Amino acid sequence: MSATPPQAAPPAHYENFPVASWLCPPHLRPPIAAIYHFARTADDIADEGDASPDQRLAELTAYREELAQAARGEVPPSSRWPQVFGPLAHCIAQYGLPEALLADLLSAFMQDIVKTRDRGTYADRAELLDYCRRSANPVGRLLLHLYGVTDSQALAQSDAICSALQLINFWQDPSVDLPRGRFYFPLTDCDRRSLTREHFKVFEPLSNAPPPQEAINLIAVVSHWARELMREGAPLVHRLPGRAGWELRFVVQGGLRILDKIEDLGFDTFSQRPTIGKTDAPLLLWNAMRMRRQWRPMKAAPPR
């Protein structure tokens, strides 16, 4: 469920996008790492192991309380996550990281647990984007805060990129999410194709059973939506100076590469899960170097 901003993930986790990489200014690597480990640990609480939904919610509530303490500069000896909140408290004090943005991430994790437990759905794109606003956008805004970029246009472009990355993660992962009871397709988009949640039970993700054509068409449409959001936010790469701008170029190109791979699969991410590997690095570098305001169109217009 994690959002997909630039991160340096531990080996146990697959990530699409790098963080605190060598492109990041060295003096900002500690706060970026602190933000990442805060989010990664919360994501693990929400996702990993055999805890019940209620246990996960209780853990995240305790985690939220420790965040409030860290925002006050307190990390008590009784802290359950000193390796997270020790560095984070220091970075909040040194860099003025907004507590509200960090809390939004926890709100999204808790919502995901409740939605999954209750077999909840998202009525429309606006509701799903509200989830992205809390699950992904805070990381982009925190990074802009560290770079001292605070104008409204930059924030809107950052939000578009981060929401696009979160949506790309959804459309990349139905073979993972559906078996776990997570359903991120907006119902309005499903209704236009006469699809209900029950239709997705007629095939088994990553098996030989073919998904319904309308389900594949749905992936095509929502992938196009994610690409358009990325198009809205991408001009931000030209506004950030030096290493920050290059880091963001790779983040954007990583998301677009996944969309290209989804398209190359005929939009059938129910049967295969596209990922980024080392062999993609030269193309990502080439595309990052050539980034302009013009964008390659999709190979085919998405079905209506």
C-alpha cells in the first residue's frame, strides 16, 4: 500500500523508485531517510505479519501517539520504535517537518486497513484521490519542504506526481491486491463497463484463467488517467535545482516506465505483474536526460 516516492528500501521490500540515493544532496539524506523509515515502519505495521485488523489499528494508534511526542521533541525511554522516532524527532526539530503531513500517512494506512476489513470500495475517482492525498502526496510535500520550495504551483505539481505514482502502484498490482481483499478501482469507472466487484472473482490473478476483456479495458482507462496526472506534475522537474531536479526526473520516469510496461502487456496486469529492474536503468537515464515538455502519446487510445 505504500506510496511510491523516492526511497531506499530494505532488501525485503520491492520498490519502484529509489530514495536518499546518491543524487540526493548529502545534507538532506538524514531527514529523507528518517521520513522513509517512519513511513516504511508504519506500512509494515499495516501490512506485514499475522495481526488482526483491530491489532493493526491499535498499533498504528500507538505509533501516532509516538509521532505526537516526537513532534514535541520527546522520545521517552519506553518508546516502542526508538530507531524510528529518535532520528525523526531530531529532524522535525532541525528542519521543521510538519507533523500534519506525517500524520496524514498514518491516516491513510488506517483507512486501508478498515476498507480491507470491511470489503470497502471507492465510489469514484475523487474519493480515491483523497486517499492518495494522504497516502502519497505528503511525502512529496515533505521533500519540497526540505528543498525550501513552498509555492502553490509546485505543491500542486508535486501532488499530481505523487498521486500518479500511487495510482500506478494500484494498476501494477491487482494480482497482489485482489487476493488480499483490496479493491481500488473506482466504482464509477467499473459501472461504465458493467463491472462489479463480484466480476473480479471469475478469474484468479496470476493464473491461466483469462480476465474479462472489460476488466483489461478498465486497466487501460485508469492507466491513461495516471499518465495524464503525471503529465500535469512533470514540469516540476524543470523547477527544482541541481540534484533535486534529477532525482525527480528519475522518479517520474520510473512511474512512466511501469505504465509503458503495463501497456506492453496489453493492460493485463491481472495475469502478470510488471516491475522495474537493472536492465531498465539505461532507458530511465536516457529518458531523464531528454525530458522536455513534450510527451510521447500512448500507443493506442484507451477504450471508453
